[in-house]
Amino acid sequence: MSVNRNKKSVTLDIKSEKGREIITRLIKKSDILVENFRPGTLQKIGLDYDAASRINPRLIYASVSGFGQTGPWASKPGYDLAIQGLGGIMSITGDPSGPPFKVGVSQADLVAGLYAAQGILLALYAREKTGKGQLVDVGMLDCQTALLSFQAGIYFMTGVAPARKGNQHPTISPYETFRAGDRYINIAVGNDRLWQKFCALLGLDDLVNHPDFATNPSRVKNRDRLFPRIQAVIEGRESGHWLKLFEQQGIPSGPILGIDEALSNPQTAAREMVLSVTHPVLGGLKQVGIPVKLSHTPGAIAGPPPRLGEHTGAVLRGLGYSDSEIETMRSGGII
């Protein structure tokens, strides 16, 4: 219900001869095929990339798996939790004195999908020049490795694996979460100019030019002494007081919103990031909106998430099958 809007659902026994015939017809008329079986699974039934490309040489064939199509781990199953751990993300997420934490959404799954979409677009663009399709091979673990960003850079430069720092930033301070009188807020003092403004707002005049805190490297080095001083001031007033002052002075900051607040704030509404569709069973169904806003060809939520197999008949009729053929396949368990 949360991820399948705009799709058509077809149920099909792809291991049967008739099922593979249907898939073949779909491949012939399609631009893109996306699959996320374990590597080798579709080869066993003659639906791997090599076979599909012989049916339609222009086909973009996107394979999304836990570890990609090659390498010693290629045949292993990939699940979001396991991949978050294997990719290093969990080792740097959580309180320094506590256990590692996964991200609160299935980000390894979602990020792999985003990279797959990027790869598909690249392949489509290449096809405009060459006329040929190609395989887009996306491994969830590869995507997690790509997300390591500057944390990987720190390791490459120092030879020391970064450790969990909670909400601290490894190279900027103060750049973390503080507890105000009513709720937690994030404050990002990203440079020394902002640091001077920040100290003035908090009345920390003794720190602004102190040799232990005047520059960002010194603040990072002495963060354990700096944080308590800032926290003691921040907790004395409610978040609204501080956030208003920080906004006036151009200091990046914001509250830690709950899911309910994040989905109901005016910016989210203005950007149409919560929309409603009508579902045949559930009635009105809210959906998260489309984050990419195109000026000439904007996306739209044209239909609700489908019921399982809801469009099987319609899709097969579009492939040229008669109603009697469809009924025969249905009674035979093909669809």
C-alpha cells in the first residue's frame, strides 16, 4: 500500500511453458525489465539477460540483488538489515557507548532502487546513441559502499575505521543534536563565522576567541568540553526561542520532527508531498508524493496500489490473448 501505486499487478507462473510465452510477449514490446531474483534463478528457466536480449536487443534489463551478479558473495541472499550491517553504515550509526543501529527505514532496499533507476536512465540514454539495450547490474552492498562518502575518505587517509559518534559530525563542531526545554533540536554551526554569531546568541563570549574553541579543528578536538557548555544554555529555553534566533542569524537548525509532524508541516503540503488516491477496497488512501518536480512533464499518482493480480486479464488481452484463452490459463493455474 505504500510503494506500489501506478503499477499493474499480474500473477503468473513463470516456470510453466505458457507462462514463459507470456513473459516473452511482454519482453518483445517492453523497454525495460526489472528483476530482483537471486543471481542464476532466471537463467534456469531461460529468462536471464542473454536470453531476453535475444528476444529484444533494445531491452534494458535491470537486475537488483544483494551482492550483484559477480563476486564470491553473488549467490547469497540479500536483505536490508544484513546489507546495512555489511556495508559499514551500522558501524557508524548509534550512540558511541551503545550497540550499532540500523536506519529507521529500509534504506538499503530503497537506495538500491534509486541507483537502479539511475542506471536504467543511463542505459536508456546510451540506447538513444547505440540502438542497443544492456544489462544494469545493481548490488545492494555496492550501493551501501557508495554511501560511505567522506567516512570512507577518512579511513583511506588515516587507515583508522571511523567509529560511532552518535549525532556528532566527525569534522565539524558544534554540528549535532541538543535538548532544548521542550524538545530536541539540530544545530549546524558549519564555519567559524557562524561560530561567532552562535556564541553571541548564547552569551558564550568567553568561548568565541578561546584558543581551544576559536577554530573548527580546535572545537572538534575539544568537543567533550564544548558540548556541556552549549547544552546547559540550550536547555534553559524552549526550542521555538532558539530556532527563531538561529533563523534570524542564518545558523542552520531545526527541530526533530515526529513522522506525524514531518507529514503535516506547511512545507510538505506546499510541495505536494502528501497526496490521496482512491482505493477500490480501502477508499481514500494517503500516499507520499513525488520528490522530483519536472517543469514540463511532471509525474503524477495516476492509480492506487493494485490488488494482487488485479490487472492480469487486462494485460493479457493487451498482449493479444482472447478471453477464452485467459480463462483456460486461469483454470490451469498459469495465471
